[in-house]
Amino acid sequence: MGWMDHMQDQEYDNHDGTSDATPGGYPDRRRPGELAFAGFLLAASLYLLYSAYGIAGFEALSSPGAVPMATTAVMVISALIVVIRTAKLHTFANETISGSILPRTVIIFTGLLIAYGLLLKPLGFLPTSALFLIASIRILSDRGWGFVFAVSTGSLLLIWLVFRIIFTVLMPAGIVPEAEFIQFFRDLFQHGAA
Amino acid sequence: MDSLLAFFTVFTQPELLLLVGVGTFAGVYIGAIPGLSVTMAVSILISFTFSWDVYPAISLMIGIYMGGVYGGARTAILLNIPGAPSAIATAMDGYPLAQRGEAGTAIGITTVMSFFGGFVGIAVLAVAAPFVSDFALKFQPRDYMLLAVLGILLVGSLSTGSLAKGIFAGAFGIAVGAVGMDPLTFTQRFTFDIPLMRGGISFIAVMIGMFGVSEALLQLHHIGLPAIRQKITRIVPSWGTLRKHLPLSLQTSAIGVMIGALPGTGGDIAALMAYDHAKRVTKNPERPFGQGAIEGLVAPETANNAAVGGAFIPMMTLGIPGDAVTAIMIGALFIHGLNPGPMLMIDQPNMFWFIVGALVTANFFMLLFGLTGIRLFVKIVEMPRSVLIPLILLLSIVGAYAVNNSITDVYWMLGFGFFGYFMRHYGYPLGPVILGVILSRLLDDNWRRAIISEREDLGRFFWGIFSSPLSLTLFAAVVLIFVSQTPVWSKAKSALARRQDR
């Protein structure tokens, strides 16, 4: 496949996979980490197959384990095909894990999201979200702190109002006395109306 | 008469009319902003509209769906970045037109053509669905099972990616859907003796993770995106232009409805196939394809909006989604205690006619918003991604939490988000995963029903398939998809070609 080497990177569009019609990756090249991912999928599928066998074994075709066993077997076979095919491909010389697959911002955001998940319950929705928005907008934009604060608090307030009032979604209150706060305004309006 | 009343429900209730309008308006912008997709928006919304009645919830979702499929075209034309997957083909000829300073013409044509395609799709839905649902009553459990398998396979085989990866994604989805207690025997499946897993994995968490978080993480790669300012003059296209492209638009609408109606495949695949079709049938385009051919706008835009109506056909008649968005809507109907399938059409025909009415309304709103408000549009699309991406992530978390008020769902959502991020990078389609999760129960139930009714005998089961024309057709389609992707097929084809040459 010598002629492929001369192909320019740009000739492939959508290699990040924004759509099912044109999934990411390259048809004839391996991306960095692709083989490891395929290998991981194969290992995970094998473990799931073992776990599916444990549900009911080969007891009956209509057993609760029949479809799980069939699907995990399909996973193992297709993952194996993918591993074999991927292993045969050459890698892209100009793509690296840190450049194309996991750039620093993605890792930072992964960390931020995990931190959000951990803090949400103890700290409450409003403070956690404020911290998250301030940190992430500051990291992504090159604007000053004033802009970052104004945009984060403004949009958070809007989101909170919309979801709390229109969609009646209850997020963990944490350290913020949300209910008392809303009740205060309710009383205020009721007194005003009366 | 009742169905006519149901059809006009949207018009008689100002609240619903407003919701469809708001939904369509939001949809146009969600579709247009790169990084915000319709699938993402609908999957996040499903958790927020959880406490609503079913009609308002569906109204809002239909508006977003219709508007969003159209909205992607605008950014495709103005920025050469498809705002939504269904607009990938639109960028190929839309952007060259904008570069020539004809962005207004391009937007006008895409709007009117989307409207046209949308109507063809809805008309086919209204006419065909009642017949299909009558027919669907004859479906045996094994037919449902085969249809579900077919739907999961179709995405992998009709897209440009690898079938093996598509099959893996589908099987993975079915396995995820099986986690928890088996509803028939209360056996634990894939719970690993962790009490938390007994309740299963919330499919909304899976969807928001796969379509919200993974997309947002992916967008971090393209943070600095320049916007092009365009002066937009004439928008409403001339009558002559429309008449000239009528035959093509009818053909591509038909392609759109068909692809939409096939279980699993939606507007993005329809648009690409229609674009290919237009390239083949247009003998003398005014401009070559890829350099601003009007036909290159007409084809994908009619097809992707026609696919919307098409996608509702299997959803309403069989309970099998036509694409990822209808998969989510099936989830929404489940949450509201409705069970999509042939019985829904019989028990609650009003629901069907209400959806048709809402689609028609959304289509009109789309035309209205499409031909106006361009100036506002340019402002909104210029919203910096450095603000947008954190907001999407925040909304995804709120959405995942809101369904069950459970922090576990947030962790699942984040986990599937990271996993989906890698799947996207390495070319595994995400649609089959969602389809698998949604169809897992249907597949499992129908397999067990089918095999029990054949007294656990595989020979009898296959005899049943071969003795029923419907089952045989479905089975043949499943086999054909496999065979067409294996080396045996291409070898046979080339051998056949050689023989003919002689």
C-alpha cells in the first residue's frame, strides 16, 4: 500500500467521528492508542462473556443468560476481528496520543468533571457549578477574571432559574439554604399581592 | 373524525403550539451551533421534561428534532462546519456558494427544500403508518427479534465505517441494556454482586454521556474557531429555481423517507446517500459538484428532513426506532407509561395523529425561522465555545442527575461519556449502542417468547423462519448484510465480473 503513504492528512475529513454516517478513525491507518483500545475491548468482552456464562450456563435456550451470552460472544468475535485488522495497519507518523487523542485540555476537563461529581453532594449544586464554570471558562478562554466571573455566575443563575422553576428539577442543595431562599421570595410576593 | 381532532390538538392548545414553536426555534440554533447536536439536546431534555405531561414533552422534542435537522445547514454554508451530522453533505456545495457571496441564496434554497422534504416525510408517515401497524399485528416474536438485529446492523453497514465496529457497538448496547435484574426470572445479570447495579443502568445516563459529554470533550479540540461574516442579501429563492429542481427533490425526499424508516438509520446517512444520488443523476449541473452546485444543496436537505417523518414510521408502528432521536423519544414515551408498538396505534390513535400534527406545525415554524432572523443567528453562532462547552457539560450533569435524583447516574453518565469519547476517536459508531440499549429488552423478550413457543427447539425455530415469508425476508436481509461485508462477497463479485467479460 505504498501509494497511501503519500496521501495527505487533510484528505481525511471527520476523523474525530462526530457522526455515525462518518465515524472517526481512518480506514487504512491506525491512530495512536487504537490497538490498545481494541485490545481492552476484547479483554472486557471476554470477561463479560465469562460473566454471562455464570448467569445460567447452557441450561436452556430461553434462559435469562441466553441473550447475554449470545451478545457477549458477538462482542468477543467482533472485537477479535477489530484487533486483528487494527494490528495489520500502520500508524500515522504525525499523530500522537497527547496531540490528537488526549490533549491536555481533555485531561484537565476529565479531572474537573470527576471533581464535580465528587463535590456535588457535599457542597451542593450552586457552589460546585459556580466553581466548575469559573475554572473551565478561565482555562478555555483568554479573557480576564471579570469576564469569567460575570459569564459564569450569570449563566449559572439563568440555568438554575430555568430548571428549578420551569422544569422543577431538584439538585442537591448542599451548604446553600436553597429552599429557605425560595420560600423567602414566595412570602415576599404573596405579601406584595395581598 | 377523532383523528382529525387529534391532528389539530396542537392548534387548539396555545400552550402546545408555543412549545412546538419554541422547540423549533431552539432546534434551529442547536442544530446550527457546532458541538450541539439534536440527539444531545433531546437526550438532555428527556430528563428535564420528566415531570411534564406527555403531550407538551413530545411537542418540545418534535420541534427541536425538526428544527435541528435543518439548522445544521446554516453553519455548513457559512462556516464550512456542519452544525449537525445531517448537514455534512450540505457543506460540500453550500460553503463554495458562500465563498462566492451567495450565502443568502444557499440558505434560502436549503430552507425551502428542507420544508419540502419535511412534508414528503410527514405525508408518507401519515399514509403509511396505519397500514404498517395493521401489518405489524401479524408480526411474530421472532420477527421483532430479527427486526431489532437488522436495525442494529444497518447503521454499521450503511455508514462509511467498519461493520465489525458497528456490530461490536450494537452488541455492547444490548449487554448494557441487560444489566440488572432479569424482568422474567429475577436472575441478576452483569451485576457483579454490586447492589447498585441491580437496578440496571439508566439509559438516559448512557445517552447523555455518549451524545453530550463525549461530544463536548471532542469539541475541546476545536476551541479556536474563526467565524466568517457574510452579507446576506436575497433569501427567498425564485419560483423558477424551485420548479427546476422539483424532480430531483422528489427523488431525494423518497430516499430520505426510506433511509429514515429503516430501523436505526437517520438523517445523516440519508443526506449522504441523497448527495451521491444527485451526483449520479444530474447530467449537466450549472456548476460542478463541490464547487457550489445547487443540486448538491437540494439533495441532502430534502433527504434529511424527509428522514424525520420516515423515522417515526417504525417507532410508532413497531416500537423500533428509526434513528437515534426516535430511540430517545421511545424512551420518553416509556417514561410516560406509553408502550410504542402496534398496540399504541390501536389503543391511542390520537397520540399518533397528535404527533403528525406537531410535525406539520414544526415544519411550518422551521420555514418561518429559516427565512427570518439571520442577523440574530450570526450573533448566536458566534457564541464562544469557551463558554458553550462548560455549559453543555454542566447541563449534561444536571440532566443525568435529574431523572432519578441519583448521583450514581451522574457517574455512569461521565463513564459513558469518556468511553464514548474514545469510541468516536477510533471509529466505533455510537448510534448502535443507543439502539442496543433501547432494544435490549425487546430483543430478549421476543427471543425467549419465540423459542419457548417452539418448545426450545432450534430446528423448529428455523423451520418457522423459513416457512413465513416475512421472517424469511428479514432473515435474508440480516444474512445479506453480513455476507456483503465479508471478503467472500467481493471475491464472488469479481469472479462473476470476470466470467461476464469472457
